[in-house]
Amino acid sequence: MNFEYIKKLPIKIATSEKQKEISETVDRILRLNQEKNLIKEKSERSNILKEIKDLENGIDEKIYDVYGLSKNEINAIEGLD
């Protein structure tokens, strides 16, 4: 396998604070997924799924911030343009 392409990828290192925020958010998502699997009530599951989606969107925003992406670049990534 030719790794030359991988070497060209722009890998950014987040600050320790940002890494901690992202890690804590991921932990929260994992806990919510476990909770969701134990809940039978549809509305409660729905609320958890919405919270998970919101947290995932928050992670996306944190990563966009690490890379210093513009609104246009974010829209291109999310397929909004």
C-alpha cells in the first residue's frame, strides 16, 4: 500500500482542552446509547436519540473549529452547498 497520500492529509492536533471536551462528549454519547437500549418507552428513546444527535453535531463543530474551517467549507463537507 502506498502511504504517500496519507502523509499529505492535513492532520491537526487539538488543544488539550478541546481534546478533553471531545472525549467527554463521546463518553456521554456512549452512555446515552447504553441507556437507549434499556428504555422501552418510545418518547423517552426519541429524546435520547435527539440528545445524541445534538452531541454528535457538537463534536462536528469542535472538529471544524480545530481545523479553522469557514462556513463555506463546513457547508461543502455537510453537503449543504
